[in-house]
Amino acid sequence: MSKPPHVVTGDLEAPADTQQAKSTDIAAGQSERRSVHEVWVSGTEAPDEMRRFTDEGAQEMLADESEAVLAGQRGSIVVDDYIPGRESPEDEIQILNMGPQHPATHGVLRLHLELDGETIRRVKPIIGYLHTGMEKTAEALSFLQGPTNVTRMDYLSPLHNELCFSLATERLLGIEVPERANAIRVMMTELNRVASHLLWSATTGLDIGALSMMIYGWRERELVLAFFEKTTGLRMNHNYIRPGGVAADLPDGWEEDVAGIITGVRAGLRDYEDLLLDNPIFLERTKGVGVLAPEEIHAFGITGPLARASGIGYDVRRAFPYSGIEQYDFDVPVFDGGDVYDRFLVRFEEIRQSLRIVEQVKGAMPRGDYRSEDRKVTPPPRARIDQSMEALIHHFKIFTEGFKVPAGETYQAVESARGELGMYLVSDGGAKPWRLHVRGPSFAHVQALPAMLTDSLIADTIAALASADPVMGDVDR
Amino acid sequence: MSRIEAITAAVPAAVAADSLGQAVVRVPRESLPAVAAAARDAGFTMFLDLCAVDYLTRDPRFEVVVHLLAMDPPERVRLLAGVPGDDPIAPSITGVFAGADFYEREAFDLFGIGFSGHPDLTRLLLPDDWQGHPLRKDSPVGSVPVVFKAASDRTHETSVGSPSSGHHEPETAT
Amino acid sequence: MASPAGPPNILTVSFNRAVAWARTRSMWPASFGLACCAIEMMATGAAHNDLSRFGMEVFRASPRQADLMIVAGRVSQKMAPVLRQVYDQMAEPKWVISMGACASTGGMFNNYALVQGVDQVVPVDVYVPGCPPGPQSLMHGILTLQEQIQDKARGR
């Protein structure tokens, strides 16, 4: 194999791989692949080598898998034969690779589909193309820096990630945030849910063929993002909800902005429903497609709009309320068709209910502090730093070392736009988390893709996949 | 009898505890599938999460953490199973909850904990030929020193790595 | 820019300028959205900030039909060969915009999992900083690239 002309190695030594219960079944010859810390300039390798870089070996779908693996890839928990199986000769079976670079996989998801004509027989999702090592990075950042990291996991509902992390940290610290902070958090996360569902309906509409949905969905989303930029400083990945409260108070005139969002999105929602829900092509593409049965939902841990479209009315906001959400009046829409159409209905209705919550918060925003008074956790106001030595020391300690969190472990869940987003946070008494594990809803949903897609047509793959709303940042972390 | 009591009654080796107000059941690792099945029968029908934690200086070194959910009325439980560092194997619970599949693969990938009885224990998030298990505590973050252009003597664009490591032949992977 | 016929003259430079004008007015991007920056890239193509006025709203799924690759998002070690393969499939002339902090330098994730800057894998023409860069920043990057192409045609 010819050496590439320009190679740079990072200075990390990969640790010796001593304890593996079962080694991965790598084909012989791949051990001479260069270590992952080298980078290269391609164009000098032979075509065979180029192919090897993207063929993952043990991760591919193979023709002769074990029975247990085949059962998993066929999604055979509940056999709902939309197209009954038939034995086709081997040369009519084809394995098709979809992704990771694909216009309709909602990110870098790779699917191996075994096709019998147009019918899908087996599905193998291959993930990891967006693995960012965020759980490892979280151990290197302080608790105050934590939200900057977790906000980029599920990048379509960043405020939910931040809220979950902040709640987990506050539970370990044993502190309460003021009422105004809670109300602001509820309002911002519900607006985030609205923005996320608008984006989902835009991209799913685009995938199904309703190209104008892309323009309409983004139009309303810009209203929400403009408000976010005014309040948090950024359109996305805000780092606004932090342990102890929120980063800054709401700007002057926020009531008018929020009223504008509510009216604008409600009008837009009427447009989308007129455009889509009675359209015969839309009905053909979404009715009866991508059905998930309740047994599959329990087995795979599917939550959120996906579960509520299949009749399981689980919502974390109702089951384990947080941030004072129980004082607001809202319904949780549940439909029982389990198909893509019902997922549209659920999400459109959720937009309405979120706007209802935002309206209530706007009308009853409590006065008070936007963050906790505990100076060990929240930094002092900038003006105080000039006056008080203690304030200066607090500021210094919080932003360099970080505040120490008592040892303990906790699991905190919030209802993000995709489902139950949970964080398992372990602290050893130091200023940085010992372990942060994020339970992303999309990870479970991608695992359920075989159950959704097998024994249906390949043309339905995109609709079903889009309706699952996977965000690869959540899946791969 | 509460759901937790049903679990500890079915599997005596399981010990119920409380962690900051959350229900926790500590089990020896061999009983993990039995306890998961008992939990499912007691009402915790939805599988939420399985992860691993590396406590490094504690014995057992690793911990496998399973989160389950019961719907009506809503209740959560956490199962904790210690896994020793010199023999990092735990039984798989994919027979009880099919959704544990990807989670166990991820724990294997990032921590090196093997799950016996798992149908396809291969790497999930990292490339197939990756050496090591990055989320273990004795594995570094892997950060690369950043050299600013003004500080280096070189004329080409890459700025990764120390100035001396630019052009030597790479060593073959061991 | 010398041509086979000799040093640049009024005819070749005018021709080059015309070609550069045509290339920049309909530069079709290959869709290579990876993470959060992809959302802002889509926002740049949507109605509020319209890429269509530059002739760029058609994100081609196939790299063979595209001129420009906007690497929008963090590139993991597993994705790097895929990125290179897609880049190699694009036909000349092709350009690369590295959008966002993660694509330009690895961003806030200086760890084992990410390629620290996509210029380790493909040659980059314009870097757009931001996390994520807003649509206006991305458009500024695109316009900068267009200027670069036109300046090169003028021999600057």
C-alpha cells in the first residue's frame, strides 16, 4: 500500500486494548489500516483502498447473519405484515445502502436495506457518523460549562437539553430556582417545541413531496428564532438555561414579541392543515405507513409524539412534572392510528397546546429574580464585582474552577420535542461531572426502525423515517 | 405490595435503596436479567436506558445502570449492577427488553464491557477498527494541542500537532 | 493566468471573467449537512434569507452534479472517509466552504472523536466561523467565495 504524501499524527497514544469480552469480528487485513488519529490526503490510494474506508466490515449487513440478528433486523416483535412475506430466489434479493450522505436521512444515518423487489425485508441502521464524544467532553467541563456541551446534542431543541442538565445539577445541589426562572424556562422550552415541530413539518413535508411546506415551516420558525436571538443572544445552541436559573432576564417588550409569535404561528398552522391534511396524495403517502404497535413501543422505549400517535399517552410533563409546568392548563394529544398521518396530527396539535402554555405564562409571569440567590452557584451581578471583594472571589471561583456539586447520582427527564430526554448525572463531589450519560429519545427511535420499515415498500421508507424525527446529534452524541 | 417490593420478593439478591428520592435496586450482575424480568412483570414495562459508569478506584470498577419505567401510575426504577474491572462481562438483558440492543453495544464500544448473550456485540458509535474504549477513566480525552500560525515556523496550512510532528513517517498501528 | 496561446491578453482575461461570472451565478451546493450548522444552512436557503437569488437554492443530492460542498457541521472520524469520497466525486471546478467552528477547527470538541478541522481531509476555500454561523454569516462566506473566484479570473 503506497504511503500517502502528507500525514499528520495527533499526539494521543491509543490505550492498550486489554480487556475485551468478545473481540469484533474484523476481516483479516483490516488491521493494517492506519490508526484513527492519522489523517491523510486521498487521491493517492488505489480504488480498492478507497472502498475499504467506507465499508465498515463488521457493521455491514451480511447475507448469513445469526438467527437472533436476523430477527432484530426484521423487526419481528409484532409481525404486522403489510406486505406478506414470500420466498424469492436469491438473485432477486438486493442489499441497498442508503446514506450516510443522503438528502432525506435527516442527518448522517446509514441504513442497509435488504430488498426483495420494492419490499423491504431487513433493515440495519448504522450510526456513529456524528459521534462527537460529548459524554467524555462533559467530564472535562465544569457544571456551569455543561449546558454549552449538551445544548448541541439534540440541536433542534437545544433549550430542552440545557433544562434537563440544569435540573439534574440543581437536584444534586439541592437548590430551588425562583418562580420567575421556572416560568421563563417553561416559556422558552415550549417555544422551542414549537420551533422544532415547525422544522419537522417543513422537512418531512419536503421529503414527502410537499415542497412548499419547506418555505412555510421556516417562515414561522424565523419568528421564534428572532425572539430567541433577542433574549438569549443566539438563534440556536443558546446556553441560556443554566444551573441556578437562566442566563439573563427577558428583554423589554417581550410580551409583544411573544404575542406576535402566537398569532403568526396559529395562522401558519391553519395554512399547513389546509395544505396537507385533506390532500389525497398526502393521505396516500401517510395513512397506514410506518405503523408501530404498543408492544414495540414498550420494548424499544419509544416516547414522545411517536408513542402518543400509537395510543400511549405518556408525557413526562404529566407523569413527572418539572419547573412548575403543572400549574398551566394544557392537553396532551393522543391518537391511536400509529401511522405517519397520526404523527402529523399529534405534532400539529402539540404546537397548538404549546402556544396555549406560552399564552398562559405570558399572562402570569411572576416577578422576581431570574436566577437563584445562592452566590456559590450563580455569579454575582457585574456591578457588584467592583464593590465587593467577596463578589469578586465568587465570580472568579465560579468561572475558573466551577462550583462543587455534592457527590451523588440522579436521573432527570424532560419532555423534549422528540420524547423523553433523560440525563443520568453522577458527581463525585468535584467541580466537574464524574459521568454524564444522556438518554436521547432518537437513539431508541432509530433502533425501532426495523420494526417500522420491514415488510413495507421502499417508497414508504422516507415517510416513516421522517415521521420518527431522528436527530443524529441525539443518537450519536 | 408496591412494584419495588414485588421485585425484591421475586429475586432475593436484589436490594432496594433510595438515592436522592429515586428508587434504586442494587443487584449482583448475574441476576440482572432475572431482576429485569421481575421488574417487567411487576409493571415496569417500558425500557428507557442502559449505560455504564467507570468508578476507577472502586471495586467493582464498572457499574451497569438500567432505567425502567412503569406507566400507570407513572414510576421509575434504576437497577445498578457492579461489574469488576478485571472481568468486565455482564449478562445481556436483550432477552427481556429488545431495546437494550443498541445500548449494550454502546456500553461495549465506549467502556469495553462485554454482554454475554447479546446477538451482535460490535462497535456502534466508533469505527470498527478503533483501538481502546474512550469513555473509560484511564483513557484521555484525546485533545490535540493547538498551535497558532504566528507561533510556528512552518509555511503550510495545517496547524494540528506540535511543530515537530509534521512530516515524519507514521508508525504502523500496534 | 497564462493560456496555451501565451501570456494573458485582453481576450483570454475577458473570457475567463465571463466564465467566472457564469460559474459564480449558479454554483450548486452538494447537500452535506451534518449537524446544527445544517439547520442554519437550510435557513439560509429558506424564504427569509433566500439563497435562490444567487442561484443556489438547488442542493444537489448527487455530488456529481454539484460545484460547491458546504461542510456544515462536525466531522467525526467515522465520517471523514465518507466526506473525502463525496468530495472526490465532484467534478472540477469545485470549491469547499467550511461552515462553522467544528468544520473549521474542531470547534469546542477538541477530543478523540472529531477531525480537528475539515481541511485535514479536503482543501478548503472559505472558512465561515460561528457556532452556528447565522444565515447572514454564511451568505457573507458564499459571497466571499464568489469574489475569490472572480478575482482569480482577473488574475489578482
